[in-house]
Amino acid sequence: MNTPTLHRFANSRARFWLLALLLLPVISLAAEVLPSWQDGPSRHAIEAFVTSVTREGDKDFIPPAERIAVFDNDGTLWSEQPLYFEVLFALDEIKRMAPQHPEWKQKMPYKAVLENDQGALATTGTKGLMEIVGVTHTGLTSSEFTANAQRWLATSVHPRSKKPYTEMVFQPMLELLTYLRENGFKLYIVSGGEVAFMRAFAEEVYGIPPEQVIGTTFSSQFQGRDGKFSIFRQATLAHNDDGPGKPESIESIIGRRPVFAFGNSDGDLQMLQWTMAGKGRRLAGLVHHTDAKREWAYDRKSNIGRLDRALDQATRDHWVVVDMAEEWNRVYPGDPARSHP
């Protein structure tokens, strides 16, 4: 090889490596999109949807103001076994409040809670549970309730994992929230959980502010005494944000039909139906709990997060159904990534 040829070869190699160095940040950034999601059907569907609706000139383009994404909370953004975490909070609150209520030692359903008798508690059914939730969630100001919820979240751990409840959130879904936010979507939680309980942690954990959290609500009353003002939480259910209650609250509070919706149970079915009934390209998704080793495995026969009718419609209508065991490389923040063949 003569000298001019050597110089051309050296220059071409230099240009190649310079180009490679310049592209490394771009390649690295691309690799970081949904890193805890396996390269599979759910991730492909989500990325294809976001790309098409955010690319100007695309037939499926959606203006930023209309990019509304809604998420259930329990079982979709964090775990919900062996009981909804808000129920575990209510049970612990009964024990904390018990010294001021000695009569509870002999009165159901409180007696069952104080004696950790799950069988006896189960016999009280929905009526007993609602009584417990009512006692622990109402009869105090909104500020007092928020303080109670935040104290519990800061000091309590999950009975099986021993993790704080706020670390029982799903890392892949946190990444999905970030991905959508970076692509101009406005995110809402629309859940059956009580709205003030979710607002106590949603902004810190999910980056979703209180005004974008929609949930079950109790009636409230403005009070002013001695120059001090508060919102008093009353023991009357104002709205049950489950099933058909979800699209109803979306319509009344957001005022726009979502284009992207994720849930995990039959309680989310109407929200997903409402989303997909709109015009243009849309995406509905379900988190399917299939991982008994890293989380839990349950669907059609579960008393918590039952996924039956929604799974049938998702299969029939080709909605995204995330197989947790197969499609998530990790479940919780800090978990080691699991490699797939």
C-alpha cells in the first residue's frame, strides 16, 4: 500500500471512529427506552403506537393536548396482594386507634382486626370492610388523613417482601410513565383506590401530581373555626371510581377521552372500552399477573384483581396484554435484571 493510499485509509478510519463516537449517545439513549421490558410484543406495540401518534405528518398523529393516558393503580402500577395496600393501611389504622376505642375489643369487625383473625373478618364481608375503611378514612380533616397515610407509608413494610410499600411499584411501568411523559402525554391515575390515599404518594413515587389523580371519593365539607379553615371528610361515599365509575369520572374531571389506557382487572374494563371507542389510533393494555416467583400469579378466579371478562375482550380485540413473567426483565426497582434467551 503506497503512502497516499495509507493516508486515505487512515483518514477513513478516523472518520469512522469519529462518527461512531458521535452516535454512541444516540444509540445509548435508544437502548434506554423501556429497558426493563423484554423485546417482545407488548413493548413493540407500545413503541409503535407512541411513534405513530407523535410523528407530525403521520396519519395517526395526535396533537399534544389530546395525548391523554390513564392508568389504574392497584395491580397496574404497584402490587395488590395479599390485600389491596390501602386495606392493609386501614387495618393497621384500626390497631393504632384502638386505645381510644376500648369497645372495639368486643365489637365486630374491629375485634377480628385486633385479634388478627382473618377468617372472622372475612365473615363480615363487604359491609365489615366498608365500616373499617369509613372509620379510618373519615371523621377527620383532609390534612390529618394525608398525614396518617404518609406516616404509614414511611414506616410500614409489606408482609411478604418486607419492602416499603412505595418500593412495591413496578419498574417497567415507571419506565412507561417516563416514556409517555417525554413524548408529550399527560398522565392520570384513574383508580378504585380512595383519592386522598393515592395523592399521599403519587407525586413522589410516580411523578403524577395530585390534580391528575382520580379515585373513589368521600363527601367533604368546608369548615372555618377561629380563623382556621379545613376540609372535613364525611362518612358518605360520593363516588365509587371502579367499573363504569372510571369513564364517568374521566368525562367529568378530565373532559377528554383518553387515547392510552392501562389496567389489570375487570374493574378497569369500562375505562379500556371507553378509551378504545374513540376515533383514531388508540391503545388499551392489561398487566397480566403471571409471575408467581417474582410477584404473584392470578387472574380469573382471584378475589383481588380478578381478570376475566377484560382478558376475554383483550384477546378478542387484540389489546396489549403484558405477560409479566415473560415480558418484564425486572419487576421492582432495584431488582436485578433477568436475562432472556
